Amino acid sequence: MLSLKIGNPLERSAMKKIDNYLNGQLLPPASGSYLPVYDPSCGQVYAEVADSNEGDVDRAVEAARAAFPAWASTSLDARAALLLRISELIDRQADGLARAESKDNGKPLWLAREVDIPRASANFRFFAHALTQFAAEAHQHTGFHAINYTLRDPLGVVGCISPWNLPLYLFSWKIAPALAAGNTVVAKPSEVTPMTAFLLAGICREAGLPPGVLNIVQGTGPAVGAAISRHPAIKAISFTGSTRIGAEIARTAAPMFKKLSLEMGGKNPNIIFADCNYEKMLDTTLRSSFANQGQICLCGSRIFVERPLYEQFRQDFVARTKALKVGPPMQEDTQVGAVVSKAHFQKVLSYIELAKAEGGHLLCGGNSLQPAGFEKGWYIQPTIVEGLSPTSRCNQEEIFGPVVSIMPFDTEAEVLEYANGVNYGLSATLWTENLSRAHRMAKAIEAGIVWINTWLLRDLRTPFGGVKHSGVGREGGFEALRFFTEPKNVCIQYEN
């Protein structure tokens, strides 16, 4: 059994075994079976993760139910102190966590150091403070001598299911508010990137989180995720992942009257007007297109450029994209690492072939790469496609890789039709110095988040989520605490 201490996650000499974390202990799966975990940089197995089943979920729920009364009655200050302690331990072990995240996911090490791990720490720290500021509402009754106030009670046992693209970042984004609100948690990280969730278990135990408050069940979606979704004792599901899986969860959980927060796919527009701050836009668009190998649900994969600026943008954007260094994640000068898995590698490449079949012209990229010493890794050149119809599959379906399309537009009405002409509505980015246009467009764009002259600038107090096929519900700030609590109205009549 692997120690809960982080140690050296890059060591190749011993196969690591990633077990479940149930009731404060590391336990093997009931099946005794394990799944391979691959290092995307070289395509080799470096660890094994528990292949859990419904029985493991049942044990996790049993532990969470037993721990709930004491955790729900724990004072806000005590809960906050524990979350802050977890945040501090993440900071203290940040380098090891970043290396583990980079190895597990294929993202550049500097990106894990600068973004993923600091954000995981920030999630716990933010909700430690937010829970002490989560105020009740009171209303003086009209027409009677009475007053109403609202209590916010924890739900009980909740399920948190997170994806592989930002493993600890999004795992903590769900767990932190659920714990802050007084719930106990049964959580499932992606079986593709399970390591940092496993390491978080050790951090939570070191922080003194009581046994059973957080339970981590490793395994696949069809086995573990489905069991969490249908378990009658789990009161709510917070899920981030594909629209297809979100729909499956909804079909299972909605008839059971569970609360649902589903953050799903995106096909986000990046709208560039000719009056933009050009250099800032160009730098940011390069990042919003290819950060994390394009494996961020908020990436701007459809780029629309006002016609007077189009040729200049096309030339400069292609040149900057060609200059990006694709290579092993652990090399400090790598800008684009490996995509997460062989299956995803093949999926992204198949969409590039589809783009060509749909009439698209590749301005750059389009091929896999084999860096020296890492020839079996899953590397794809950043790819720009021109000439696709707005209704083509490649402009309608989420590719989730280092692939973007570009096309010109002439009017606001035209680009709004393009931007809104998909089933998704997660985010949008808008570049203009015209204040009236910025407000007008922001209101008309069908998305849960609109960034104006920036991208991925997140204030954790603000609501996060999408519309249409991109999501149900909101997370972030007090929205997350509202989701993980049940409101109860108390009405008191008094004598005049």
C-alpha cells in the first residue's frame, strides 16, 4: 500500500498503487482489481488505480453517513480552521503536487506550478472564509406582527465527480464548498488522472479532517460515477465533464429528486473587433486557444475576427502558433505538453482529419509529434483551421484539444449569429475598446460567462456555469454554498 506522504511522484523504479480513501483509511478496492495509469509524456504505465465498484461506493456512503451528524454540528470556526489547514498543507507540498499533476496529466510543469496547485489551495482558503460570511436572510412580515428568517442546513452526503483536465483544481473546487457547508462527501476523481486526488487524501488526514468526512472512491465512470449518481443516500451531485455524461447523470439522478450542478462542455467563441488592443488580444488569444493543450472547457476554440483586421491577425496568429514549443511536460521551456491519453490523442487527430474533409484548410499544425526520448508520448501540434462553415461538425462539436478555427465577420449581427449558433453556452471572449458595443454584445451572447478584453480571469466570488448544453446550476462563491445547503424558512409571530 502506498504511503499517504507525497514522496517523489516522478520516481520510475516502483509501480505506484492508488487505493481508495474510505473512513480515513487507504483501502484496496473490493474487486482487488486495478487499472493502468499512463504517463502521457511517454505513453508508459507508471501507476495502478483502484478499479472500484458499487460495493466500494456503498462503503464510502456508509462512512459519510456516520460522520455527517458530528461534522454538520461542528462550529463554523472549526470547519474554517480545518479548510485553512488543508490549504496551508497544499502550499507546503506544492512542488510535489505540481510534479504529480504534470506527470499524470501531461500538462507543462510550470503550468501546474503557476495555476493548478495554487488554485487548489485557493479553493480551500476561499471557502474557509466564505462559510463564515454566508449570512441568513430575515424579512419583516407585511400585514402581521411576524418575522421570517432563513436557515441554511447542510444536505447530508453529497457526491462530487471531477474530470481529468484540471484534476486537483476542479476536485477541490467541488469538495471545498461541500465540506464548508457541513456536508460529508463521496468523491470520484477521473481514473485517467487520479494521483493528486489520492495525495489530497494524505493532506486531509494530516490536517485532521475527521474520518468519513471526505471519502475518495477511485475507478471508472460507468462503475463508480453511476453508483454515486443512483445511490439513494446521496442528496446532491456536483459534476464537471462531458455533456454526454452529464445527461446520463441527469437521467439517473433527477427522477430521484437529487440536487444537480452539471458543468459540461463548451464550444466557446472568441470575438475580435478591429478596434481591440491588438497586442494584448494576440497574446491572450494564443493562451485561450492552446493553454493546457486546449483541454480547458473555457478555451476559445472558434475565433471570429472583424474583416479589416483579419489578414493581419491571420498572419501574426499563425506565426506565433508555429513558434510554440511542444515537448515533454517536465522541460521548463515547454509551452504545449502532451494530451492526456491515447484515446483522446486519437480523438483529436480524427477531428483534424474531419476538418479537412469538411473543407477546412490547415494554416499550421495538424500532425502528431515525437520528441526525442519521448517518441511514444501523445503530442499534437497546435492546429489552426480556416475555411470551415459555422455549421460544420468541427465548429459545432467540442474537440477539447489544441485545435481552433478562424473566420472573418462583417457585422455585430453576423458574429452574434455565429457565436450563438451552437448547442453550447459556457463562455465567450470579446475584444473591443467600444464600451457600448461591449455591453451590448455581452447581453446578447448566450453564455454563462463573458470575458471582455481578458480571458480566464476568475474571481471566486462570482457564479460559474453555462447555459444550453453547457450546464445546469452555478458554482462559485455563495452560489456553491447555496447549492450544498437546503434553505429552511422559520416564521415567528409575536404580540404587538
